Amino acid sequence: MNHFEYGPEGLACEGVPLARIAAEVGTPVYVYSRATLERHFTVFRDALIAGGVVDPLVAYAVKANSNVAVLKVLGDLGAGADTVSEGEVRRALAAGIPAERIVFSGVGKVRREIAFALKAGVAEINVESEPELNLIAEVAASLGLRAKVAFRVNPDVAAGGHAKIATGKSENKFGVSFAEAARLYANASNNANLEPIGVACHIGSQITDLTPMRAAFSKMRGLVEQLLGEGLSVERLDLGGGLGVPYFNSPAPPSPAEFGAMVGEVTKGLPVKLAFEPGRVIAANAGVLVSEVIHVHERPEGRKFLVIDAAMNDLIRPAMYDAFHDIRPVTRRAKDQLGAETVYDVVGPVCETGDTFTRDRALPTFVSGDLVAFMSAGAYGSAMASEYNTRPLVPEVLVDGDRYAVIRARPTYDEMLARDLVPDWI
Ligand code: LLP
């Protein structure tokens, strides 16, 4: 459930019509609902607890939507943060998320990032390979610290809607193999600068079937039992993120309740604390991208292009993963015509054919100046945006009931140009 509903002034986010935000902040603009973020986090955590998981650490995957205001909303509810760069660790800390709730993952953490995370005192550094384990040990030794590490294990299970976001097969770059996990864990236990605290897995994103998750989690349970059986200390099992959300064209994903029940069943009686790294399921349906129709360009042979002021640099998911986003009319005029009656290709102004949000989509009839909302854009939307074509980074707005605030301003052209430096020898 989310808080984007039609009211007297068209599509609204909680108590604020999107048309008002568009008029005051301009378009394109990302709009997030605080109530939806809070609801999604609470539903996810409560579902785990209802499934029998005691005191789970829900470390929100910062990469999905990394705005500090969004992180603060979640952190204030008790969320931890799953981070993959020094920048993300800094964002989580800036949002007031305590280091003991921060997990630092990622395949290629560099020395400087590891040192930063160790000094900040993060709860868990997820190790993705043997060379990385050695680097962490070396950095910890140089700082006179002991690094709490968890081994990310590649469970060799196929999952994830799109090849570009599947991570759990052995041919993917992520994690150590099951075969080497126990040896590395034992080695780390004998290193004065390492404190292995557990194991972790993450098999993909936008997963709409619990079967591969159950398979991976069962393998992880087996590994924990093996390590415990070998007399090693295991405090934590991190089961990653990946639960899918409805994008309205895909199979309905399992509910958090079904996920929580499955996790409870698979991990029953296991004497470790569980951690999770959900991103999309918290943020995707808590945000929309609002854009204005610039032109309706009709080709003589019949194809109609809806040219809008958002582009692939603002929301790259359709270009990158052929992702489907529901497109809804925002304005009242268009709301009267919610029926799908005109077939459009919806495109942005960037000079690439890939700058196409959808082809042959039946939508209400639009005219220039109408507003459209891309639904389910709260995750991997703004976080993946760029300034390609020197288009200013799209701003972000957070709604809370009847009020809203700009939580990231659109940069001015002066600010953008000031970042370029022309050496005096040109
Ligand atoms: N943990 C790890 C280690 C991850 O790599 C990811 C996502 C997550 C947690 C969060 O997964 P989620 O719950 O959000 O599915 N840009 C793509 C998605 C990439 C996901 C990368 N890893 C998209 O727009 O669909």
C-alpha cells in the first residue's frame, strides 16, 4: 500500500497534490511519501518478527535511495544501513544511523574506504573475496584495530528478474564460494586483526518467487551449522535484500508476510541474529517521478511520441533493464480520462534512441503541458540519475501529510559549470 491517490486536484502524495509540487518546484521532480517509507519499513520488520525472527537488524540498502532525509526517516524507526561505498557510509552517519547498525558491503572496497569504515566502527564489513580479506586485515593492523567481518557467500542460486541484477550465481562477481567459505572463516578466526562475526548472502534484486530465496537461505543455514560445528563463533546471518515489488506488469511478488514466514521457518532454532538488506521493497513504491509533457509528436504513418521533460538520465531503469514503470496522469483534466485510449512511445529529450521509457503503451490522451507520474520510482531512480546532456540533476521532494520540503535542490547551471575547471594552459 502506498500514499499516492487521486483527490480533487488530481494525483496526490499524501495530502499534497503532485501538480502543486510541479508548479512550485518545477519538473522533472522526484516526490517521496514519508508515510509510505515508514509503512514499508514497519511492515517488513513486523513481518519478520511475526515469522518468529527475534530482533532482526533491518539494514536498509542505501543504494536504492540515498537521500539523507530518506535515511533519517528510516533511521529514526530503527533501520540500519547497508552501504557499498565510503560515500554511503558517510550518508548513513550523517542521517544519524549509528555505526553499530551499519553494514559495509561491496566487491571492490579500497584501502581508504576500509580505513574510514573501521575508524567509524561499522558493525560488519562484508568480505567478498580472499584478497579483500587480506586487505581488510592489513588495514586493520595498520590502525591497531580488529575488523568485524562477515563473509558474503555466493550460494550459486539463480534469482532476480533481469540478468543485470542477478548476483547469486557462481559466474557473478559477488562473494566467496561455499567451498572456500569455511577455510577463510577459520583462517580469519586466527588473525588478531579480524573478528569473523558471521556470513552473508544476497542473490539478486526484484525477486518475485520465494523458491530461490528459500534455497539460498537453507544453504546458508547449513553453512552456519557447519561453522558452529567446527567450534567457530558465528553471531550473525545476513540474508541480504532482493524482495521484489509490484511494477503492475510483472508477477505479483510475495508479500513481506510470506517472506517473513519463510525466513522464520528456514532459520528456526538457529542461534544467530539475523540481518536483512532490503532496498527496493522499502523505497520503490514510496516515490514517483513527475514530468511534464512537452509535445505530442505524431508521425504521418501513425506512431505517436509523447515527448516529456524527464529523460533517461533522470530515470535510467527502462533504458538499462527494460524496466516497466506504470505511467499515470497527474492532472485533473487527464484524470477524467483514466482509460487507456491512445498508444504512445514515451520518450525524453536526450539524444539517444535508448531514451525511451516505453513503446506502444496505451495511455490516457495527453496534451502538451499535462503532467505524468512514473510510479514505483522511489528506488534506483534518483540514486542512479546523472547529468548526461548537461541536464541538471533532478530535485527530490519529501511529503509529510499536508507539507512538503525539497530534500535535494535542483542545481543551477552556474553550480554545474563551476565544477569544470579550465587550466590556464588552454
Ligand atoms: N544487498 C546487496 C548486497 C545488494 O547488492 C543489493 C542490491 C541490496 C542489498 C538491495 O537489493 P533490493 O532489496 O533493493 O533488491 N539498479 C537495479 C537494482 C540493483 C540492485 C543492486 N543490489 C534496478 O534498478 O533494478
